[in-house]
Amino acid sequence: MNIIDHHFLKQLHLPAKNSHKGNNGRLMIIGGSRLFHGASLWALKVSSRIVDAVYYASVPQNQKIAQFLQKRLYAFICVPQGKEQDYIAESDVILIGPGMVRGSKEYTGTREDESQTREKVLGFLQAFPDKKWVIDAGALQVISPKDLAKLSQVIITPHQKEFERLFNVKLNLTNYNLDDGGFLQNIILVKQKALEFGLTIVLKGLVDIVASASGEIYLNKTGNEGMTKGGTGDVLAGLIASLYCTNDALVAAGVGIYINGLTGDLLYQKTGPFFNADDLVDKIPEALWKEMKRK
């Protein structure tokens, strides 16, 4: 068990000096809904700073918003309805889930919404089981572990409730200290599920737990209370998915969770907890580059 720090970034792939367009990642983002417009767009904004090409697919309402955003941010392509699989085939990684409707009354969704989300998510996953996937948020809440086990390369990014719902387990309440038996039991449980289903798991919390499909465990202690705001998890999903385009799953997950939290810590130094997901997106490239140059 290790704590992620700047040394972990030494494993990260850097674009080659002689690389050309397409060498440094093509990412497909599938997300958004008639209820949640911003989530997948935060993932889009951060990924546009890291990979060469971003393809974006959503419901018609979000497509209109994305087309408006294109007037200010040119580094992505809006995928026409019905053409998603063509772009998935071209992509190195697919991020699915940010902003998708869960079907819970808490989010004023309906059972019909949940059924449609599940049908869409499973349709894509089953059509491309050997692609690299990052599964987040709404998509995580409509699938089962058996669905995940059919995929060969997948990262999931649940918070506590999503993890419990997905695996039908209960995590311990904990103070996130390694002397706390409850926290250690949580770590063991995350490792067990990663091994059982062949997943890389990023369990978000006060201390984040990253478990690889081979059973490696890393903890991340960056981040602060300013990151409880909506959108910060969507930024994280976009960051991890972008890094996954040219790195293995553990490196992408570990660097992504570390840099996302570190960026929040840098913002905290200036504004305390009073920052949002847009601030995070704008600061991540600088934080990532500075941390990569540390010795």
C-alpha cells in the first residue's frame, strides 16, 4: 500500500517532440441528459487540454449547448445522433456517465429515464467490450458487476454510495486513518472487488482509494472541502479518461486523482474553499506540468 505523490507521475507518458495529431489521444465522451447539462461539459473542457481530439455525444438539449460552447472552445467534435458507435470505434478511450439520469426521485428522474440510460449504456459496452472505458456517475448506477466483468479494460470512479449500490455492500464509517480498522476493511473490500471483476477502481473520499485489476493499492490524500461542489467529480472523470488514452489504467487513475485534488489544494491557498469546477479546469494544466517537472 502506497501514498500517491509527485514521484508517481514519473510513469506518465509525455507527448513526443515529433508526434502529430492523433498520436496523443482520442477521447469519446458520452453523457449529459435533459436534467443535467453541465456535468459532461466539464469533462469535455478538461480533456480538451490534454488529448488531441475529443468527441462529444449527448441528448439533443446538450448538443445545442455544446454547439454554443464550440464558439468559444474549438477543440471538440459534436457527434451526430446515431453516429456514436462510429466515433467510439475511432477513440482510444470512452468516458460514459457524467450527467446521465439515474432514475432516482432525488434527481426528478423516472423509471423510464433509468431504463433508457441502462439500454444506452449496455448497448455501447456490449458492442465494444475490448475498448478502454471509464465509467462514472449515472452509468455506474444502472449497470451491474456482471456487466463490468465482460469488459477487458475498465476504470470506474464511484463515490461511497455508488460503490455500495454497485456491489451491494456496506462500507464502514471511518476517520480515514490507517490505524482505523474500519478504513482498512474498506481498503480490503475495494481490492477484493477490483480483483474479482478485473477493474481499476477509484473510490472517492476524504482519502481516495485506488485499486488496480491486479490488486495494487494506492491512497491519495490531496483535496479539500472546496471540492464537494458539483462538477469536481466530472472534471476528475475527464482527467482520468484523458490520461488513460496514452497510459495504463493504474497510472491514469492515480495521476488523475492526485492532480485533481492537488489543483484543489492550490486553489484553496488563494481562495479557501470558495472555488468551483471551472476554476479547477483552468488550473489543472499548470498544476500537472509543474508537478511533472518536480524531482
